[in-house]
Amino acid sequence: MASGEVLCQKLNRDNCYLKKFKLYETPSNFYMIGRDKSRTHWRVLKIDRLEPTELTIFEDSTTYSEHDCHDLLRRLHEGNKAVGGLKLIAICYGIIGFVRFLGPYYMLVITKRRKLGTICGHTIYGISKSKMIPVPNSTVRSNLPYSKDENRYKKLLSTVDLTKDFYYSYSYNVMHSLQRNLNDCKAGQFLYESMFVWNEYLTRGIRNNLNNTLWTVALVYGFFKQVELSISDRIFKLILIARRSRHYAGTRYLKRGVNEKGRVANDVETEQIVIANATEDCPTQISSVVQIRGSIPLFWSQETSRINIKPDIILYKKDVNYEATRLHFENLAKRYGNPIIILNLIKTRETKPRETILRAEFADAVRHINTSLPRENRLMFFQWDLHRHSKSKATNVLRQLANMSAYALSLTGIFYCQVAPNSRPLESPDIEINKTDNFSSENLSIRNEGADNVEIELCNTRCPGDSNRSHNVKPLLNQKGVLRTNCIDCLDRTNVAQYVYGLVCLGTQLFTLGFTESPKINLGEPLADELMTIYEIMGDTLAFQYGGSAAHNKIFSERRGQWKPAAQSQELIRTLQRYCNNAYFDRDKQDAINVFLGHFQPQQGKPALWELGSDQHYNVGKRDSNFPNENVRVSMKRSLSAGSIPSDTPEADPILGCNQPLSEIVAAANDGISESTPLIPTNEDSIAACRYIPSVIQKQFFKFMHDGQLLGRDPISCDEDDECNFSNFMDADWLSSSGNSCEGDINERSLGSLSIENVVNGLNIDMNEPARKSSGMSTVKENEQAKPDLDELLEKFGSWVSDGGSLFH
């Protein structure tokens, strides 16, 4: 039995994790003393300081009382008086990990923390201060061979600012969604295998050595925000969490598209949690919804340029059978279940083709993957050019996004559960648990209702009993499937779409929790403004992490009625800030990320990280069993700034590979959101050649659509032999426009003109402005005044940015 399991049986189940630590040193050892929340259980860890380049850690199996621990420290001090005794080095709050470059090991610890919020009584922390401590003593380090690169690696790693956007919890698996925590209580080492734990590599050595996670914290990178909001004088908590994947992680132009393992750049899971505290006649109620964003899952890139503000888009045609794209969507289905709904917001028309090249290829990839899937598990593809519609006064961007969001939500549903009183204590998720325990949980339990400082159990209980259930106790609901949104960067346009989806979800969540009598939320209500502010902050945070500047929030600015020249000036500044970061600083930032995540590990006698070329095409050109043999020519399409496309680009072979049906791989995933999984292997022998035959689609999205309306509208909407009724493909652009014009009769052609009841009953959002103006919200004038000179100048700059070209002349 693992030591963590033994400990969990010894300690009270409420205190199976250590929260505070003291680090002492002698010339020969570090001694770390850890205690639990209630100061009743104390543990001792010893780290050898005489090993120059090896990490040797010993864990005392004894669980001490506070008095016994102090007595142990006293004896250690007396035994080392000849060499200076036992010295306190730091008070810390967990080990971030251990790292070695070319010399000794270093220990990274948290020395100051701050509270960010709570989930069901479990505190979520951010890092306020951290420290890197060399493990060997000074004498041992002085005998190591000097390397001029050692300090440079240390400085490089220190540029990863752990005080910004990293968060963790001792008792709550914040790397998992709420639904995942309820339905599967894997703990200990398994937590660190999550794609959202960024210090997995740094903690690997100590975890493998001790076979538990008592001493380390699992860091998630992204965004965490908790606020209290109210509606109809009733208060509820809203928590917005963004988790950034550590797989294929990096900066904007250095990480694009997909790698050969099916991992995409800028892969972020967003979870929206609503909690209503218990009252006299109602238990605590909790609801959550998960949505994701991620780069277009094709092999494509953009080369960093210091003279071109919009570098060339390069599409590689090496993966003619879209195996990497298939792996990506198989992974999503395994994590979230079906359906997988894709909302693609990139441009559909360009004078100089750039995004449109990726648009067509993405649609082809989805079409091809769907041929090997059963009809009920096929990917659902929405294509909508948000950039073009946002320029049209006649197009209500938020209204149309809300309609698409309502339809997507009707397919996936939300997670919902009521929390009933239960005397069983918390099952700690921080160490290895007894594998014989039953963790088939479908609900939450809490020891005392309505108390923020009470930790709600996340395992092994059920909803209130059938016979004694009161009329207001609702059964648990699971989210099945997920909405995946992308634009080119998965930042600016994606933020708008995710906000609208979050608003539609919030209406349904509040309705399910009994706060409202309808799932509608009026866009002009203060609650919609408050949610928009939170999503805007999240969008800015994620944009800084990936793109180097705050997000472009033109639509949000318009909704607030911000003065247009001021908003344009702000967008200009952010464009230039993003350009400067991408062109001059992202390479060092990418190097630091690669070292932190362990993607690059320095070795004596090998080239240093900064001596290598860009890792932008790190996976392009590699081969594995998922791809054609070495004799297959790798081709690419290049979108030049001038808009020219090479005419000699080879076309994909019409004989396409057919892989194992996705339904066989992810059959068990349809019960709800599951853990983010390792890469899904593809057997080379299982790839058989077959002719690509378009599927015949039967189910209709919208009854008002007729085949005749679609013919000639958009070649991506349907295949030549398909029934063009949008069962799996939806190009909504034609609904809002005719020909090349964005203007028109919205009542006749816009999806937004439909009553949402025609799309889905009970899931809608009222996008009409109220008769009265709400605080903080003003309408945009229909007849704009003449633009000032600054406005005209900025508009010309915007056109230059959109069309590309050189920044300097």
C-alpha cells in the first residue's frame, strides 16, 4: 500500500493535506516541516544537500503531534551545533517543484500566498511570492564545474511570473471541472497528469520518489475570478475559471495550429460556476457549464516578422488524411462526450486570401472526419464571419451569436446539483486514496448548510432520497458535449462569442436554480453588463498570456457606448503593443515556457536553448505512425501579405484514410465530462484506404431552410451529393447577407430575426433593448456624426492592418 494511502487512513479525513511548511537547513540537509489545517498532524521531509547533481529526498513515515515535532527540531538543532545548528530558511506554503539546468538542483517554493476565492468552502489561492533555493550547500556548489549558461537559464526561468495568473488549492481539484470532480474522484499522482497542471514536470521527481503529493501544489495557469451578483434582490456567487493547457503551450506566432499528437495551441477550458447558498427551505444549489477555445486544428503557422505586422499564414498539406485533427476531436469527445459543436469565427471573404485558406481546409477536415463517424456522433460545424458582421449596422452580432449559443446549449445541457446535509467528512483529493473505496459519486454533500468555511464533499454521496425528497429538490443534470469556439488567435472574436454563450448559460443556470421564472436575460440589464465586464477581464488576461496585449474589445466598447475615437485609439495602442511583443519578446517568453514545462532540458555538451532555431515548426516534419510514409511529399499553401497564392500547390490525394470509428473509442464518454486524457494512439495498421463519399444528412437544424436556398450560396455549406440541410454544417453568413453586401433586410435573412422558440424551447436570451436605459449602458446613435480626422486616420490604419504590408517604409 502506498505511503499516501496509509497516511490517509491514519489522519482524520478532513486533514489529509498539508497547508503550511517551515524550511530549515543544516550544511548536510534541508528539513521541511509540514502541518495540516487544524495543526494536529505534522510531517517531516529531509532533502540531502551533499549530492552535487542528484536529488535525494527522504520522508519520515511518522505522523507527529505539535509537541513531538518541536522536540524533534530541538534534537536536530543540538545535534548540529558544531556546524551552526538548525536554521530557519523560509516559511512556505508548498513546493512548486525541483529543476536542474547544467549544475545543481533548485527547489521552488511558495513563500507568500493570497486568497482568490472559494468553491464549496475549498479555498483557491494565488501566489504572491516565490523563491528559488539551490539544494546543495555552498561548498558542494563551489566544486561543480562552472558554466556561463547556468545563470542565464536561471534568469530565463525567473521570467515566468508565478505571481500572475497561476492558482491552486490544497483540497479542491481546481484543474478539473466541477462535474469532473463529482463524477470521478481520482487523486494523488493522477491529478498531476491533467493537461492543465503546469508544474507537472517540476514535481515529477519528488512525486515519483515519495509516491504522494503531500508536499507539492498543482499549479493551474489561466484565470480565476469570483464575484457576488444579485438578481431580484437574491444574491448568488459566480465563479469564472479559465484553464490553459500545458500541451503545445506558448506564444502567438510560435505556437499555431495542431501538433502531431492532436494538441492545439491556445487550448483553454472555461468553466462558469453559479452557487446559491442554502436557505431555510432550500439546500445549497450548484451549477456549472464548460466551453473551450483552441487554435484551428490544422498544420499551419505564421513566421514572426519585425517588418510585417501581419505575417504570412502558411498552411501545410502534410496531413492529407487529417489524422492530427482527428486525434484532437477524439480527445475532446473522450473528455467531454458528444456532441462536439464547432463555432468557427474566421473570415469567409477576403480581397487578399489569408484566413479563408484555413476556413476551407478546416471545413474539409471536419467533413472528412465525419465520414467515419456514426451520424449521432458527427462533429457539428458552425461557420460565421464575426469580423464582417461586426462592421454592419444592420447585423445584430450579439443577437445572432445568442441564437447559435442557445442551440448549442440545448444540445449539451448544463451541470446542476443540489447539496444535501451529510455528516460524512471530506475525502481529500490531495494524496493517494484507497483503491477499494467506492467513488461512484453523483452528487455533493455538506456537513453544515450555507457556510462558506465548510468544505463540501466531492465524492461518494447521492442526491436526497426518493421517498423523502421535497418538491423543490431537483435531480442532478450532467453536461454532455461541449462548444468549441475559435477565430484565428482564439482571443478577440472568441472572447465575444464566449461571453454571449456564458450569458445564455447564466440565464439557464439561474432559471434552474430557481432565481428566475424564465431563462431569458435581457442584454440591457445590469447583470448582463456585469457578466460582460468579467468576461472582458478574462479575455484581456488570456490575450496577454498568448498575444502580448489586452484583447481587442470593439464590440464590448460599442455596447457600453464608449466614444468611438477613444475606442479606436485604444485598439491602435493594443495592436502596436501586441506587434512589439510578438516581434521582439516572444522568443524569450517561449524559451522560458519550454524550460518551465520541461519541453527543453539543458544538457552538458549540447546546444543551449537560445542557440537553437525557432520551435515554431517543431512538430512539422516529424513522422509517426499516424502519418503517411516518408515518400509522401509534404506540400503547403502560403497566404502572402500581398494576397498571392502559389498556383503549383499540389492538391490532396482523393483517396483518403478511414480510421477507427470515434464512437468505439469514446463510447463511455457520453455519461458526462471526463478527465482530460493523454494522447489517443492510432494504430498504423488500422488506417485503411477508402474512397471519400459524402454522407447523406437527414436531420435539419432549422425548419425554415430549404435546399434551394443553399445552392450556390456557399460551397462549404454542403457537399455536392449531400442533402444541403445543415445537419452537421452550418454556414450562417448567408443568413445575414446576400452577395457581397452586409446590408439587407434582417427580418428576412437574419438568424437573429427568428424567435428562439423556433430553435429551442426554454433556452433563449432577449436581445431587445429595454424601453428604459439601464445604468452603465447607452445606445449607439443610428445617425453617426461626421468622423473627426483622428477617426479617419485610424480607419486607414485599420485597413492597413487588415490588408497586411510592411510596417516601416
